[in-house]
Amino acid sequence: AIFCDGEMWHGRNWEEQQKEFKSNRDFWIPKIERNILRDKEVNEHLTKTGWTVLRFWESEIKKNTDICVAQVIQAYDKRI
């Protein structure tokens, strides 16, 4: 399973990022914290059921596309 996570929506560097929310903090902070928790739950469930889970941050994909692709190919090759 391959996920491409947006930094804002999935809480990359969350301790720092949450300070950036200036308006509607009572909505956004719990929303994104729930996304972080759900990502962990999904990873755990998929792993327990035999999936290989790869998660990439959107900026990683943009800056290091070749590395991300290589990781996908490597994970695929291990499965066959």
C-alpha cells in the first residue's frame, strides 16, 4: 500500500506545524491530530494483514522522486 501524504493534512513536523495555525485552531488541530492517529491505525492494520506499507511526504516525492520510486520497486521486488 502506497500513501502520498500532504505535510499539512497529515501533520509532518506536527509540534512545529501546529503553531502555524492562526485561525480556527479548535477545528484544525484536532482534525489533523485525528489524521495522524488514523494513519498509524491504518499502517498497523495493513501491516498485520500482510501488506507492505510505504508512506511518502509530498515534498519527498517532489524533491526525490527517483528515491521514492526506487523504494517502491524494492518493496515490490521483495514481494515476488
